[in-house]
Amino acid sequence: MLDWAKAWAQTAPWKPESARQLSMLRWKYFVQSEDDAFVALIDAFTKATGVKVNISRESYEDVQPKASVAANTGAGPDLFWGLYSLPHLFSAEMRRRERCRRLPRQEVRRLGCRAR
């Protein structure tokens, strides 16, 4: 897995910032071997890119409300591991936030975007 991750990282069109860290929220595992495989995948990503991923685990029922709060406040984990429907619940807010992030500072207030 590490060899594949290194090959992917070398051909990726983007390069991570040095010493960058990401936070991820995912549901608690039901099967230990699934979590072991997931951690191995994240470790291979970290070794290949130098980007550390901090994993937090919540009960399945708590992931969607926490994603909702993060989408509406702009604070929270960088990544969410949820069901396939999770991104579609917040897509309009995330697109608006991304547009606002790219605007010049004077346009941010005029359009009602939250502060960066």
C-alpha cells in the first residue's frame, strides 16, 4: 500500500504545504480489522505526502450533526467520513463558502460572506 501511495503522491498535480496537518471525523468502527486497515491507509498517505491526519471517531449518529455545524460555521474537521449522502446536505453552503474564500476582501462584506 505504501508503494502505491508514494507513486500516487509523486504524480499528484498538487503538492502539500510542508508540515501540514488535516483533521478527520469518522464514525467509530464496528469491526477492529476495518479500523486497522483504515489506519494503515492513512499512515501510507502520511508517509507518502508528509501530511499528518488526525482521526477523531464519533458514534454514527453524531457525525451528521457535527458535519452540519462545521458546514454552517466554517469550523471543525477538514474531512468527514460519512455516508454517500452527507456532502449533498451541505453542498450549497460549501460552494458559497468557497466562492467567498476566493473573493477580494472588499467584496466579502458586500456579498455578506462571513469573515475569513
